[in-house]
Amino acid sequence: MFQTSRRRKVGRPAALAAVVTAGLLSTMLVGTAYAANANITGTVKNSTGTGISGVTVTVKVGAQAKTATTNASGAFSINGTQTGSATVDLTGPANPAAGLPRVWGVKGISTTIVANGVLNFSLPATSTVTVTVSPNGVPVQGAAITQCSTDNDAANAATVLAGAPAVAPTQEFTGLTTNASGQATLSVFPDTTFGRVCGAYTQTSGGMATDYVARSGIKDTATTSAMTLFVPSTVSQTGTVKDSTNGGQANLKVAIRSGGGQVDSTSAPTTAAGSFSTVIAPGNVFARFSGRSLSNTVAPPANIPRSFKATIDGSSTGSPAWNVQLPATVTLTVKVQNADLTPVKNAIVRPLTVGGYDAANNAGLVAGQPNAQITQQIFGDNLSGANGEVYVRLFADSNLGSFKVIKNLAGTASRETTVPAGNVVVSNTTITVTLPA
């Protein structure tokens, strides 16, 4: 959005104008000057002329910002603001106003503030969009309707202050749930550019609860009167996750997204035998199997890294079952020592950034499916022992990123150092790290 300034013409006696002009000229020598203690009033109304209560009005002149909230009739008053070129922001009330988006704002309205000025804002008209969540044609009640991203959707530019440049209102679809017909009605500013709209819900089958996110199939470029979020048909995708010794892995997360982007499903954690079951649209899918146990006070999982993700681009048919077998692991030994080569006890190993995953080579995890990309985090399974050694379980052929070795001291102090990226772990490997004094 661009902003321009508009100077409001105010009639005044010639003598007074001369005095004011002289004052402004005298201050130009030291920079921009703003006259203080101006009082302004105004209203915020919808397109039919009804005042909207609870709207936050923020007026910014230079570095100064003054705020007021509209009353029951949509009126507001701001005292003691400066005069001059200004921008005004309007933020919708905490309780959604009837006929307006649930969460909305109009930012960067350009104007000029004068003493005893009046600013009357008129919001654009809204239209309605009915969203339906109906997998397999069966309505889902209680689905939460949101935007799939955290970005606000923007309406086309609209004039909300007479004589000022048009600005683009923004809006969000929060706090809406579908009714017994699987429908929710959105109030939106017209000509809105939508991103994808999502409907999140949970269904229970056979005692197992599965979380789903249904999406609009495409990114809509304009508002329509109806939008259906649905999966044409679904299959039950079952399977197991086992380690390289054929042992079932419990408490792993299984998340699957249909290739068309219309539905995500997240199964309950895998059972003690490593089994899972979820419902998904048949066809091309994106699947992720992941496990996280980042605490050194929790026993590490057997035969797998503490934290990893195995990602597959595959095909879901419901039959046969997906039998996922994770690759074998190797041991990275981090030997921690002082400058005099004496071992350091109770040191820990952590990735340089918690969100940073180190990549292992591709691996075939499911028979008949493409190879998977495996990523993992470098977390020490235990504190270093009396010999100064920390043992880290990793999938083989790992290209390690940077990681930290930390020795905690009293209070918040610690001794630590960073091991730069570049190490490759193909088989059992030892890296020696010397902590600073």
C-alpha cells in the first residue's frame, strides 16, 4: 500500500493565518514542527451508516500515537494529539460486530490532523461466503474454520475516509465452527483475495481419534458465495513402524497429506507394536513419520535417534499396509575434555538451533514406495560420564550440521563450544571436543 498526505483546508482570519505562518517559518530552521494539544472527534460506521462500537482508532503524527475506542454509537474522541500529516489505523472490536469479518483492520489511512478536526470513517460493504466441510458427503459439525496460514487476507482497496486515498482492509476467519449441516458463514469484505481456507476436525473410529485438516482445493482469487472443503473419497491407511531389528516403535507421530492438498490426517501415536491407522484420500500423498524425545532426563528410544523425521512421497491405496522399517543406526561418540586433556563429566550435546535438522541419506522405508528423506537432530542420549564421553544415536551416512557441547555450571553459567558443520558419520565415529576454560 502507498500513503499520501492530504492537507485539510480550514478557513481562518488573514491576521491569524499570518501569525501561524510566521510561527511555522521560525521552526523550519530546526526541523519539522508539530503543534500539540489538538482535539479531534469522529465516527466509525459500516456501509449502511450504523456506528460500530469497540473499534480501536490509532492516530499517528510523527513519533506520537494517540488511541481511542469507539462508543456504542461508533463515536470517538482524541485529545492532545499533534497536528500535521498523519496516518490512522482502525482495528476491529474484540467481540465481532454483526455483518463484519470476525477479525479485521484498516491500516495506514493518510490524512491531515487539524485542531478540532472531524474524521468520519465508513467501512466497505461485506458479502457472505458459506464454507462446507463434508468428507464423503457427510457433514462435519464443529469443524474449526480458519485460514491455512497466519497471514491476513486482503480485500481490494476501499475508501474509508472521504478525500483520503483508498486502502486495503485485512481480515481473518477465526473463531468459526461448522453447524450440524457442516456449514459456517463468513462475513468478508468484497473482492477478497483468499489464500486456502482450512477446516480442522477430529473423528473417532474403532476407538482411535484422528485429527484432520480439510482444505479448499485451490487458492481462490476472489470471493464466491460457497466454498466446499471435502475429500471425494477416503481409504483407511494402516501400517507399522519398526526399527532395523524389526522391533515395533511406539509413540511415533504419523502425518499424511493428500497430494491435492485437500486433507491432512494425523494418527494417534503408534502403538507398542508400532502400528498406526489413519484415513486419507487415495492417490499421491506426502507422509511423515517422526519421533521426538529431547530431554536428557528421559530414557532415549531404542535403536532410533532421539529426534528425527522420515518423509515419503508415496501413494495411499489402503491396501497393502505400509510397513515402515527405519534404517540401522550408528553411534557418534563426543569425547569432551578440558584443555589439559582431562575428561569433562556431565556435558551434553545439542544442535546449534533446535529447529535445525541434520540430513541423512535417502533410505527405502516402505516396500514399493520411493525412497524417503530422513532428517534428525543431534541430541546426546545421556550426560557425559566420568570418561567425558557422550553417546549420540544417529541414522548412518549423516552429514552433520553445527552442534554445541555444553557443561552447565552453578546458576546460569556454562562452559560451551560449537563444533562446526562438515563432519560425516558413516559408521561408529568419535569426535573430540575441548571446552574453553
